[in-house]
Amino acid sequence: MALFGHKRQAPRLAPELDDVVLGRVLKGIAAARGPGPQDLAIAQVERLLRATGDDWDRRCHRVGVLAQAAPALARGWRERRPRDPDALLLATWAELATDPRGAMALCRVAADARPADPTPWVGALVALRLLKRPSSELSVVWHEIHARDPWHREAHLQILGYLSPEEQGSQAALRDFLDDAIAVMPWDAPTACLPLTAAVRQHHRERSSGGIQALGVSQYWSQPHTARLLDQGMAHWPQPGHLRHAAAVADLGMLAYALIRAGRSGGAGPVFSAVGGLVMPWPWSYEGDPVECYTDYSGRV
């Protein structure tokens, strides 16, 4: 991770996280106006995705960020290169927010264009979740992803959301999924964030419930299983080289948030230093404006 060991920097939202090359491409896209600059921006995106190769974790991160930042560019690139696997993939992800049904059809085309790549199938998983399709349909897609990348971070997080009580699942379904994953998960998998992500979401669920659960939420992070998650995160995650996946900074930011909510600000200092001022909207958005909340809490440690 590029920012480990650096001085604490001014907080800023950075969808690219610490992916410096992706950050440069995003700046180029933002500055592109007119046909000539658009052609240059497409060339930059093409080079970036080609260079990512078969690092499926980073490929998914880059495609997701680019699709959100430049949907028009993604569609324009596909119109010019309708058979290009990268152009198809980016266009697929760009359609997810506005037309998940259309994105589903594109996912199949993108998957055929590069059969080894799990990213089109992850896009299909996102579309099925948005469409609230039954679990039998997700199972087929999940099998395709698992066969290509068994510890795909984004795919696991999508299932975590789908199985939540707010969507198509329940607490029991969520627990079964987590237990099965954690039992065989390698310690350094990109999905290492899964248990803590589920715990942060449950904490917010109980805080906002307004019922009996909300009364005991102040003790949530002192329970043995949640306290253990924080202990393990503090002991290992900020160490240089421990987290190597593309969204490691986002996971560290989540750990910093959980430590603050647990009243363990004394242990949050190294985590804030490791994040280097990079802020993701979630989970800081639970408290209000993400940058303001991050600034407030990080300044207390």
C-alpha cells in the first residue's frame, strides 16, 4: 500500500483509494472536453485496463470506479470497439446504475469476450441484486465467480448485502453465509474485511432500530466476538504488506470507524496513519458528511 508510513494528510474523498495510476486517469477524464481529449481519455483507460492484466481484484476496483466516473466515455468506447473485452466490461458496469436489465444482457457478452475474467459475472451479481431476483438465479452467477476467483471481495460484499434482513435475506441466512466463508477463508484473502463489515452493518442496524436492541448498542463492541474482530484488525491490518488487495485502504477506514464507535480511539492512531487521509463515504456517512466526520474523529487521536 502506497501510503503506509507517510505523514497524516488532509482528509479527502478518493474513489481510487491509493491507486495512483487510476487517480491520474480519473484526472485526465475530468479534463477531457471535445472529441480529441475524449479520444485521449479512452486511450488512457484502455492502457490502464490492459496493464491490470489478470489481477481480477484490482481489475474490478478500477472498472467500478471508472464506470461511475465516466459512464458516457464507457458507452462511447463500446460504440467504437464493440468486440473489445475491456470496452464491453466497462460499458456493462456503466449501465448497472441506470439499466440493470440491460446490464445483465451485456454481462453475458462481456463474459464470452474474456471467459477467464470474473468481473462480468460480478456485474451480473450486482444487477440481480438490484433487480431483487430470487437466490436461485444468484447461485448460478455465484458459481461462475467462485470458479474464477473464490475470494473475490466485491462478490462477497454483494452477497452480504443481498442476504441482509433489509434486502432478500435474514439474520440466520447472513450468519450461515459468514460462518461458511470464515471457516475456510485464508487470512490474507481480499475478503478479510467480511466479518468486520458485517459487524459494522449490524451495529448500525441496532442503533437505528429504535427497539430493545438500540438500548444495548453501547455494549455492542465490547462483546467477545466483536471485540476480537477489532483486536485482530488492530494487530495486523495496519502492518505494511499485510493487506495487499486493491480496496485495502477502504477496509482500514472501516476499521478506524469501528474503533472510534467502540470508544477505542487509543488504538485508532496507527490505522488513521495507514489510511493517509483517504476517505470512503461508507461507513463514515452513518455519522453525516464523511470528510467532516473523518476529520473530527481523526483529529481526536
